[in-house]
Amino acid sequence: MTIKLTKHAVVRCQQRGIPTQVVDVLYKHGSKTRSHDDFIYHFTKKDIKRFSVDEPVLFKKYNKQLLNTLIVCNGKTVITAFKSIQRNLIGWDHRDNRCIKDREHRSIKRNRKYKYDK
């Protein structure tokens, strides 16, 4: 299974310091999420555990880059690659209409008062 990188993807990988091995690993082992007509590949916590057992040498070499990198693919063509800024998000707070960060999770649950709470 070979993937192709567009000229744009090659330039972005060079600019952002993303090795082509990381792009290959993300495409083969990462989770994918649909974004319009394309797919975004990334590593979840479950993917990280599985990959660290299957390929410990590659995981040790590219650990931080695998955690923070996302690629956008259309079929077997990589359109672009970028670093994720907010990988520590754990969900969406529908009451406040915003993202919840990992370190905020406990304090939000404990200190929250709502008008319907009695």
C-alpha cells in the first residue's frame, strides 16, 4: 500500500518538520475522521497503546510527532499535514458551548452551578 504526497503536502511536511515515516504510520495505523470529502488521520490513546506494542522502535523514535500530527487524505493521496495545537481536549461542554481541556475537567464538574440545580 503506497500513498502519494501532493507537492503541497511535501512542502508542509518540510516546513513543519514532519518525517515521511510519520505520515506513513499515521495513514496505516491511525484513526480516521471524515471531513467533507476527505479523511483526517490521527492517533488516539487506543492507537498509541496498540502501536507502542506492535512497533516499539518506531514508536520510541517518533513518539511526540505521532501524538501531535494530523494528515488530511483524499483516497491514497495526502493533501496536507499539520501539527495539532489542542491535543489535550477531552470533549465538548454543551452547557457552556466550548471545549473542555483535560486539566479543567474536574474543576468544572465540582464548581458548576446551574439555574435548574436546587
